Amino acid sequence: VTTSAGSSFGGSGRSTATLRAVRDPTVRVGSIRQAIEFITDLAQPAHRPKLWMGIWSGFGVAFALGILAAAASYFELTPWTWAYVALVGAKIATNSLAWLALMGNRWVIQTQALNTIADVIILTGAIYFTGGPYSPLLPAYVIVICVLSLLSNTGVTLLMAGFIVACFAAMIPLMATGILGPTPVPGAPGTQPSWGYTLTAIAYCALVVGVPAWFSAATLRLLRDKEVDLERRTAQLIQTATQRSQFVASMTHELRTPIHGVQGLADVIAAGVYGPVTDKQKEACASIKRSAQSLLSLVDDLLALTRAEATGRRRHRRPRRARVGIGVVGGRHQAPRARARCRAQAAAGAVGRALARARAGESVGERDQVHARGRPGQRARFRAPRARCRDTRRRGHRHRYRGRGPRRDLRAVPPEREGRHARLRRRRPRARARCASDGPPRRRGRARLRGRRGVDVPRDRPDDMARAHDDTAVAAAAPADAPTGLASISHRRLGLTPRL
Amino acid sequence: MLRSPPVKKILVVEDDPINQMILADFLTANGYETVAASSGPEGIERFDSDAPNLCLVDVQLPRKNGFELVREIKSRPTGPRTPVLLMSAVYSDRDQTSRTIQLGTLADGYLSKPFDLVHLLAQVRQLLDET
């Protein structure tokens, strides 16, 4: 009378083999290759604790069933047979083999497989010797399946379930055909149970219920421990992310404040606050300011990168709703994302100014470097009643529209907003070819920086920028260096008309 | 005899001494009287004692940040009539617009550092109804 459901493979509920099977549609469920993967998956070091648990519980269950067999014989519930000893002995032998293999870390999978298969065969033998289909040991199969499902993976559990059915199905026909002789059922079914039968039955019930319960409880405890650990790690990650955000915010302030000082001082000196200024000094102040702005752009890029890394967001995203299309600023060899950004930037500035000029009753012409063309509705919306829009396409400009939103595209780009490569392309074909051969990755960063120096666009929402200008009549009448982005929104909110 | 209009007083609350100097000098050169403070509590103290016509408040200040300071200024009897212009280097123009709107609900205006002094002047004049 021996079975040891405990001597099963160890393993997690959702193994890597299962995951691989889910991800890879070419792996067919039920294939031999997949079955081997399920079995070999249990050889992972992470599963060793469960293998050990299976070994010790195997010894325990073998011992318990041995005692049950002895008790059944003692209380004369079933006649004594040496087959019980053989079955328990076989179980202990295979379990010991698996234990030794695990100790020596050799032939682990092979011995574990042998042990598990032996479990089913030995249990089937015990069922045969206790009445065959009438045996009270039949529920012990459930122990095997329950423990296997908790300690191994789906594949192994299903394989062993099939093997159990096959073993039982092989035994019954052999008994029906008389090849295997009939065996007595313990006790006397249909009569009042004796005290010996009662005690043995209670012990057996405790075993059938207790083993799966113990394994379930152990697994749940393991899961709970992992959950607690996960919660702790999550809290740590949140804390780290918060600290990082605070650090980024602090760094932003600390890096931008001195730049503000440099720029402000240049402005104040150039404005003659500290005394008369010569033209040369004014030029120097302008250079200082330009350099400070370049530095600011670099700092902003660096901080944006840090922030993107901290939040795990993709840094470059195409605008979801590009409401404005525009001629390419930096040339065809730019990366698509950089190109989209430049397009949006240039569009935001040019559209806004042209719109406001049109609304103010002025004509929109060549000096705006824009041309309104769009679907019905958008077109009317863009053009003011007295506005006169003209196509200012020029040779050398690229014209295309890639946005998914309404097509209110402005076709040309002010030369000062063009990238260096666009100018190169127009003027120096060889230089252009050289630039194009450099490939997109290195161009992205430069194009981005270059584009941002002119019009500042929120990184992820260039359409907000366009909308801000679109709605602001006054902002467009502002000079070229009028506030853009959030500053322009601030102006709009205040109803401010900036003046030089 | 025509009386010249009274000089408007601007409270500059800024912890960075260079920026404080720039703002004070620039506003003084443009005909305003300036009062400077380097921290939140000092800003409130100056607001109570000097009754400025406009406050220029940095967001990051020692001991009491710009938001708290704006809230305190607005809770004073003369607070609602005194426009407050927030400025900060933390939130750049590249940040999302909601940030600005959030800031705008607290103050009467917002400037992202580094800003052009011309824009500052325009905002100040607008808030002081001088345009």
C-alpha cells in the first residue's frame, strides 16, 4: 500500500515552458517537444526547494500508508500479503534514489521522473490488492494530482493525469478478463463497521484530506510571502521614483536659475540700465544671450531625458493629433520623428502669426512665409474675411503633410527656421549628399536641438502649441521673438499684448 | 500744477541674489520702485509693511514656497487687489500646459525662467493697467 504524491516534481504554477508555449504559436500543445520542455523546466534551480519538499513528503506518505496497511491487517480488515511490503519498499527505494540524486545534483530530472511514475504504478498496485475498482484507495489518485498541480507545472500535471487514467484503464480489463485475479475489499462493505475499521478509516481520511491541505497551505504561504515581498519592493520603487522626481525638479531649478541670471544680466546691460552701451557691447550681450539659450536648450534636453528615464516613457513620440502640416524644416535625411517635431514647431509659429495677422485685418503674404490650404471648413476657419493668402512656395522647400488631423498646412517655412541641412541641400548638392549619407540616428539629436531653439514646443504635445497660437489673435501680431509655448498661453490668459 | 502719478511699488520675492538684483535694477530703470525679499516669510513681512502694487514671486523659496506665499498674500485684505506674478525655473515652457493652468489658478500670471525682460515688463504693465 504505497503511494507518494509528495514525491513529485517541483515547479511553479506558470513555468517558463508554459509561457514559451503561449508566446510561440508554433509550439503545439501536446507535442512531445513541449512535454519535454515542461519536464526539463523543473530542473531550474528555482524549483529545487519544491523538489526537496516532494522528497520529504514522499517519505512521509510512504510511511503513513505502510502503517495503514499494517493496521488493516492487524484489525483483520484485509488479509496480510507481502505485496504491501513490496509496494512500500519500492516506493521508498525510488524516493531514496531521487533524494540521493538531488543530494549529488546529478540525474535529478531522471530520478524525479522515475519516482513520480513509480508513484502512480505503486498506487495502482495498491488499489488492485485492495479490491480493484472497489478499493477505498481510489481517492488516493486525487492526492497525486493535487500535489502535482501545486508543486509542478501544467504540463507535468496533465501528463501524469493521463498516465493515471491509463494505468487504471489497464488494470480493470485485466481483472475483467480474469488475467488478474479478484482481490478482497478491506472490511465488509454493507455491514456495521468494526472499531478497527473505524480507526483505520479515520486515519485514511485524514491522510487523503490532510496531504493536499498541507500542500495547499504551504503553497499559499509561499505566495503570501512573495506578495509581501512584492509589496515591499513596490514601495521601495515608488519611494525611489519620488526621490528621483524631486531630484530632477531640484536639478531643473538649480541649472536653469544661473542661466536666467546670465541672460537677464545680458539683457539689463544691453538695455543700458547700468550705463551707456556701445554697439559692440550690445552685440556681445546678444552673443551672451544666444549662448545662454543654447545652454538652456541642452540642459532642458538632458533633464527631459532624465525625466523620461525616470518615468519610463518613450522620449520621442509622434504627435497623436498633428493639426498642422508644414514643409520639412531640416531636410529629408532627418529622422521621421525629428522631422515631425520640426514641422510642428515651424507650423506652430508661422500659423499663429499668420492667423493673428489675418484676424487683425492685415493681409497674409510672403513675409509670413505661409500659405493656407485645406479642406472646406478648415480653410474658412483659417482665412480671415479680409485676409489675402498667397502661395509662397519656393524652390528648395519641401512640402508634405503627414498629420492625421485637419489639414491646415502651411506650405513653406521661414528661412530662419530652416535647418542647416535644408539650406545645404538647396545650395550645395554635394554637401547635402554627404549629410544624407550620415544616416538618421545622429541627425535626430541635432535636428531636435536646432528646431527647439526657434520655437519651443511641448515635447509630447506639439498640437497644444499650435492650438495656443491658433486661438490667440494677439500673440500672432507679436514679433518673431514673442513668447511661445506656455509663456504664450500665460500671455493669452492675461490678455496681454507684448510690445518691444 | 500737474501732479505726477505716484510711482508704483513692486515687491520682488526671489532667493537668488543675482536674479533679485537683475529684476530690481530692471524694474527701477523702468520707473518702478522695488522692494526685495529673499524668503517667503520675509516676502509676507514686506507685503504687510510696504503695501506693494504688484508682487513678483519665485516658486522655490526658502522656508515658504511661492504657492504658499501667493495664498497668504491673497488672504490679506489688500491681497485680491494686488496682482501676483509667479515665476519659476522648475517648470519649463516644454512642460505640459496643465501645469501652467494649475499655476495660473493661484496667481495672476506666470513666467517660466529664463524669460525675456521685455516680456516681464509687458506683463507687469498689463497687470498694473498701464497699457
